[in-house]
Amino acid sequence: MKLFLLFIIMFSSVALADRLELKDDSQTIFIDEKANWELGQNLFGIPFILFSPQLNGQRSNISFTDTGAKIGLKKTAISNEVAYKKMKKNWAIKTDSIPVSFLPYQKYVNRNNHEVHQIGFVFKNEGKVYVENSYYIECRGKVIFSKSLRLDVNEVHEKVFNELIDTLSCSGR
Amino acid sequence: MMKKFLSLTLAFILLLQTVPVMADEETSIELVQKLSVLNEMFSLKCLPKGVKKENLNSYYEKNGLTEECWRIMSEVNEGEIKLQQLRMQEEQTIKCESGCSSVEKLLSHAGLVDIEKIRGQLSCTEEKKQENLKNCASDSLCVLESSAMLVGGYAVDHFFPKFAKPKNCDLGNDSCVTQIVTEFLRALFGLFKSMWSGLKAAGTYIEEKTVQFWDFVTNAEDHSSTSQLALAKASEDEGIFKELINDFPGTVSKIWEGLSGALKHWMKTDIYCKKWSGVAHFSECLQPLESFDCMSCKQFLVGTCGFIGVLGKEILTAFFTGGLLTAAKHGIEGSQTIAKVLKTSKALQESIKKVKVKPRPAGAAATKTAVAMNAINAYLLSPAREITRAAFLKVEALMKTAPVAMVISGTNKTLVFSYKAAEYTVKGIMMPLSNPLTDKAFRAGIKTFDKVFKFGAPKLTVKGPAATALTATDDTIEPLLAEIELNRLAGAMAKKQTIHLEKQLFDKVKPLRKDLSTKALQNEPDLDDVINYLYPELRYGELAKTLPRTSILQAEKELARTIGSLPKGSARTKLLKELQEHISNNEARAKVVGLGQK
């Protein structure tokens, strides 16, 4: 048994790409590092926001937050698109935005075996069209929240957002 | 009883997600209802059954006050401040019966300005107006600094690391302005994580689909959408973007100056405009209310804070999504541009309609006002409210006179009114309170303990076997362990200090730990306890990154051998399994140890 354990210790490892550690007091979130994307911390109280290089006059962004909630999301009403739409329409009124369309709810498992729940919408604000997606990721029993925002024309950043969510993992006791 | 408790919990969680109240008859009643539920929650969760007012002191001295109960208490306190403002506005509908021809009457009648606070400031010389304009930036900053210092905690630490009381800047006992500043600072800095508390608390209710998931996350979703949109727009100016990302706290003063200057300009040229070129509020203001220029920016904020406070969230939303870049770039110079953002915000216009009180209500309108007044008065006299209020005053008094400490155990925090750590049976740390609680800070509505109090050196409340074995060898170790726990709780902000302390512990522990871990594991096997205190590098955190890879692997082997040398049995098997799980598929470990071989 002892020899077996020592064997495990010697050979335990995880193959690594370049990874960015988003460390909070409760949990560390790991995401792929993206060249020329910049990390902002505690802006508007949001622990981590990653910003793209400027494109078409703006930087796209994606936030990451450990909510601390320990909930099995598939048992909840997270897939209720009607309730989500109502929430977003109310927000649009408060910010003088105009909803354009909604992106349907989807659920999938990412590369690190964490379940992702995603939903989004497209809106117009001061003449510009934006695409926003909310992601709720179940990671080691806790829910991690992420939100991406980009100009509609910056479609190339959508691929980066997808990669970040697909390769997201976490650790911590 | 259980059913009532569960439904109250649910109502409470949903109510915590509500938007701020505006002053019309229906929302006065909504606020009264919310406060009634909060008072009932407080009685259920924070007071023993049938407790009398005269016994509250001894109850709190013995049991302390949890952070959750503090939160409820603060919500009630905050709600009652708003209720008093609404009551004032309701009363003013009745007072202005003979018309409002003078400027003073005009300002007070609309219920938007507290005339008592600006009496005597409504006419002045041209020189005085220019002086007020020139001083507006420093005036606004004075309000920000004074209020932030009253609030204390995070705001002070990050804005004013070298404590400097602003000169000639005494705001008196004005909790209204403190509230506005608190709201502003909170929107910028805090507490996004606390917006998830509804989801956290919901637990199994939400898994049973008894309520909608999205109701629990609305605040957090709204805040992140608004903030990320504001930042996306701000990124259009590369210089400002870099400033925000590299020194967010440092740009706050300018942002605040821009906002407060804009509020004054907006009130003068829109809300109180006396003559329009075309349709009111949609054309150019030809005759702004010049009396506003006779008020300094500080006096303006003090005099109108009731109105601004009620609309706080709407103003901030419009400001952040439309005016952040201008404010960050130009500060007070951007006031007129930002004022246009407020003026053209449809959401804000709709909210203002509900705030403005119509003159001489009669018929149904008068009845509605009377109903609202009755509801407010009935609440203020209710028995549930009476006991919560009494508890509030008792806790406030104890904070000022008793030796107060905060006990942290896991994620639970409790304020206790005794220093005897031996009384506590839960593992955690205890920190004596070192700053006296001021009335203003308590009433400022901060809902987490560590944002409002300053604490002294921490101690461990209960020590596990590893900590006991370790602290018995050396007197200096216990304070070191407690400091480490405290800094770990502070998270990323205290990273450097945590590493420094962990290194100190590591140096002390390393020569002793082989023997100590054997003793600790024999008494009461707890792998977490042994790793935390005797093998801290096996947390694979910042300390591990400073050590050679071979040293980490050596530590793992040593711990495995120590466990392996325990007597055969279920305890040894369990520990070996836990160690294996701790090491396998651990990305943090992989980052430190790297790929593959020894």
C-alpha cells in the first residue's frame, strides 16, 4: 500500500497548457491564458474580468466569480427562458437598452468534466449592438458564474470566450 | 412553526433582491411590508422565544450576535431611514396648500429638497456663485472623504491609506449623505459576491423548483451586465481604460466629482427648470433655477440627499452606463455632459414622475396618501418592530461599552461580548475589536462585520491535535497561526503577508513535524489539520511556489510514510485514501510540481 501511494505521488500530474490562476479566498479558478488579453481585478466589485485587445473601438470582456453557492443546477429552473427574458427586459429598461434577440439555454459538459449552463441575449445600446452570455459552471460542488460581453461585430472574440469556458477548471479545499 | 419559518425565509430572500423604493403610496406600503417581514425574521432567528426587552442585554452578552442577524438588523435600519424620508414627503403633500410662489416654497413643496438644510443659501452675489463653481470639485471630494471615513473599513483603507481628515469638512450627523456615498462606493467596490447570498441561502428550496432560479440571481446579473457594459464603453478610450484597470480606487474621486457636479447641474437645468424652449424636459432649458448656484456642492448634496437617495440605483445605473468614461476622464469638468445622460435617461424620468409629489391632493389621491401614512404609523408602533428596535439599541450600547470580539469559524462570523476564548467550542479565530463603534458607522448600513470594524491580534479559539502539538513546542506559534488564518480569509488582498507568515511557520515547523504529525495522527486523525499546520506547502499555494520541486515531493513522501507507519486499521486506510485524493488530479499541485517524474 505504501509503495503504491508513493508511486501515485511520483507520477501524479496533469498536463498543462499556459494557465491563468484566478485566486480568491475560497477557490482558485483556472483558465487558459490568452495572449494580449488583460486581467482586471475588483472592478465594480467583480473579482476577475478579462479584457480583449481593442477591436472595432472597444474591448470585449468576460468576468469570473465564485458564487460560493452549493447547488445542483440541473434540478433548478435555470432553463426557464421565460423568466430569464423577463429579467433581461427589465434590465434593458433600466439602462435604456433595446433587446434585439435571445440566445437559447444550453447545457453541456466542458473538457474538465464540469457542467456548464449557458444563456444569453443580444441588445442595442446607444446605437451599438452587443452580445451577452451568462454561464453557470458547476465546479467541485460550487457554482462559478461567468458573463461575457462583446460588440456584435467582434464575433472573433466569441471563439475565445467558448475556449475559456470549455477549459475552465477549479481547485481548492 | 417550521412551515412559518420556511415561508418567512423564502419571503426574506426574495425581498432582499428587490429594487429600491420610490415615494408613491403603493411603495410606502411595500416598504412597510418588507420591514414587517424583516422584523419577524429577526424575532425568529435572532431572539429566544418570549424574550422581554429588559432581558436583551444579558442574552446578547451570553450569545453574541451573528453576522446574519447583524445583516437583518442593518436591513431594518436602512429601510427605516428610507421610510422616514417617505413619511416626510407624504407629510409635505399636506402642507403646501396655499400655493408655492417663492423659491423656498417651490423647492420644499416638490418634496425633493430638505429646505431646513439649505435655508439661507438661496440668494447670493455673483462672486459667491463663481466661488461655489470653482470649489465644487474639492467640495464634492470633501463629502466623499468624510462619508467614507465614517463608514470605515475597506473604503478608508483603499482611498486614504495615510489617514487625513479633510479640513473644514464636518458634515455633522448627516446619515443621509453617508448613505448616498455608501451606495456609490458599494456599486463600485463591493459586495458583488454578497449579491449571490440569495442563491447560497436558497439551497434546497431552489432545487425543488418551488421558486424561480432567476429571481435569486437578478441583482447579481443586473450588476454584472451594467458594470461590464460600462467598462466596455470606457475601453473606447485607451488611456482611461488603463487608468481604470491599473488604479480603479484612484479614479474614484474623479468619478464622484463628475457625478455630484452633474447631479447639481441636472437639478438646476432640468428638474427645476423654470422655462423651456419647447416641450418641458425634452427641449433646452431657457431659465434654469439660478438659486442652485448659491449652494455649494456640499450644501446641495446635503439638501437634496433624500431625493437622490431614493433614486440612488436608477441614477447610478444611468450614470455608469452613460457617463463613466466622461467622469473618469474629465471629473467635474464633465458635469454638463453627464447631466445630459441623466436628463435623457427614460428609466430615470419614469422614476422621477413617481417621486415628485403633486400639489394639493384631493379625492382618491388624498385617500391614498392617508392610507400610506396610516400604514407607516402602524408599522412604527408595532410590537415586532418595538423588540427589534430595542435589540438594535442594546447591541449598539454593548458595542460601545463591552469588550467586543469577532469569532470566525469557517464562513460563520459572530460578534461576542467577552474575550474568553475557552468558552468557544468551535474551531476558529477570535479577534478583539479595537475601534469603538461609532453611531454613524452602525447606521451606515454596512452588512458585513469586517467592513465596518477594526480588529486586534487574532487568536485560535479551538485547537485541533496538530495545532495543539505544535503550539506546545513554542509560545510564538499560536499568534502566528492565528495571523495566517486571518490573512488567508482576507484572500488576494493579503497575499504577500500570507506568504511571508507561512514561510515563518514553515521554518519553525519543518524540523519538528515528523514527530509531531505522528503524535497528531495517532490522537485524532485529521489530514486537513496536519496539512494546514505541519505541511503547509502541501496546500500547493503561494508558499509551495517558493520551494524547490524536490522539497514538495519529499514532503509528500514523508507524510505518506508517517501515515503508513500508523497501526493497521480503518484510520490508516482512510488517511491514505484522503492523501491519494488530495494529490491526484489536483491542478494546483500540478502547477507547482510540474509534469511527471520526481
